[in-house]
Amino acid sequence: MQLVTFIGKKILYLLLLLVAVSFITFTLVSISPIDPVRAYIGADMLIISSEQRAAIEDYWGLNEPMFVQYFHWLASIISGDLGVSLIYRIPVKDIIADRFISSFLLMGIAWVLAGIIGILLGVFAAMKKETWIDRVIRGYCYILLSTPGFWLGLILLMIFAVWLGILPVGLSAPIGDLSYEVSFFDRLYHAILPALTLSIIGIANVCLHTREKLLDVLEQPFIKQARANGLKGLKLFSRHGVRNMILPAISVHFASFGELFGGAILAEQVFSYPGLGQAIVNAGLNGDIPLLLGVVIISACFVFLGNFLADMLYTVVDPRLRQRKGESRL
């Protein structure tokens, strides 16, 4: 019953979030100087008559007030129709389904690598506090925090694709291959560079938060007692340190879903990687409201899912949270 209530509240929060995000996005695109009619005809220099413009606006409902357009779109979303893209001329759900696989592979690899490497580096830095290892790791993280993602992507592209020639320059599949000819390993091979760019940037936050939390844990009285009993090094960490620092590490890493998606937008532009990030950029620049709103909705669900999984794992990993929730209801 408690789990059902928890999930019900989260679903309600998600619905409110989607309505707020979609309305703000719709408003910003509607008041922008981008002409959706010009985006639809796809030719900057093509001259169209006022009758043709009126016909296009009437077909897409662009001649109606903004609120009416939004509620028509909202009604279509509820019925499962995300609309038709103005620039690609195909249903938005087909575009998202096609590009989601590429983006999910890219962000999945980056997320796993950033989590594993970030937590390991944070543990090493905390266990070797104030040594040269700690200083090197912290300096590395501070440099990463001040490094633009697109600049790092260009450097990696120049080294591994141009100079060494061991990785592809861009795209998510070999040029000229049809979709059914592209294997999983082809997609994985083309995702290495953009995923590496995302993971390197994402390591810093996880590492620094893990280090600080583990240092707090190592100052606790029970740790001092364990050291007095002869525990040290890896044995001390495995018995007492890992259980107390893993929750903050999980929280920070799952909360980084939003930053991960934002970084993916830049990485996909640098590497010409055809994912959701590139789709949302094209939709924003060309006034493709249906596609833009569709990708925004999917990305909001993606970020919400990360926070939801973090909350669920908190409850599973730490029994004290379940006990506190039970006491609060009494």
C-alpha cells in the first residue's frame, strides 16, 4: 500500500511537470522570431503568395490563438498522437523511436562509465587524503568542471579520428549502409567518441561528492573504533565505508540525468550523431513545434525517471528510510 501511494504521488508530479514544461516550451517557441511556415516549405528564398501562406497556416492550425493551439496539441498527446514534424514530414513518434536508440546507447555508455570511474576515483582520493594521489585526482576533477564539453569533443575528435584514425569521425553508423545492414557493434563503435566525451565530463561531480562523503564517514567514531581494532585499507572500506557513502553517490549520479541529456545535445552536434539531441536542435532552429515538444516531453520523462530510480534505490539500500517513513505515519 505504501509503495502504491509513493508511485501514485510520483506519477502525479510527473503529469504536473510535463504540463508545465510543455506549456513553457510552447510559449517560448510561439513568441520566437522563427517562422514555422518558412520551415515547412523548406526554402528560404522561395516566394509564396498570401493565399498559399494562409492555406498552410490553416492546415497546421497556425492561424489560431496560442492557447487554442496548445490545448489542441495537448488533446492529441492524450490520444497518443505527437503530431507530424514540419521539417521531416513524418510522425514525431517515428522520429523519436528511430533516434532514441542511438541516444540511449550513447548516454547509457557515458552514464555507466562516469559512475564507475567517478566512484572509484572518489574512493581512492578519500582513502589517500592529502597525498599526491588525492591532489592529482582533485586537480583532474577541477579541470574537468571548467572544461566545455564541445571543446573536449573537438580535441578527442582531432586526436582519435583525424590524427590516429582509429575511430570514426562521426555519425551513428557507416556511411552508405542501410538501417538493416547496421549491426549493434557498428553502432557501438560510432558511439565511442561521443560517449567518451560525456563520461569524462560527468566523472568530476561523482568523484568529488564521493570523496567528500567518504571523508565524513572516515571521521565518524565507529570508524576510529574499527581502526583501533586493526581494520585498515580495503577491509575497513568494504566493511564500514561503502555502505555509508554509496547513497550520496547514487543520488548524485542519478540526478545527473538532466546534465547528461544537456551534454548529449552538444556531443551529438560535434560528432554529427543523429540522436534526440540533434533532433531538438534542428526543431528549435527551424520552428518545428511538434518535434520540439515531443523531444522535450521525452527528455523530461527521462530526467524524472532518474530521480525516481534514485528515490527507489534509497529506500531499498537504506532500511532506515523505510523505518522513518513508518514512524512518520504513526
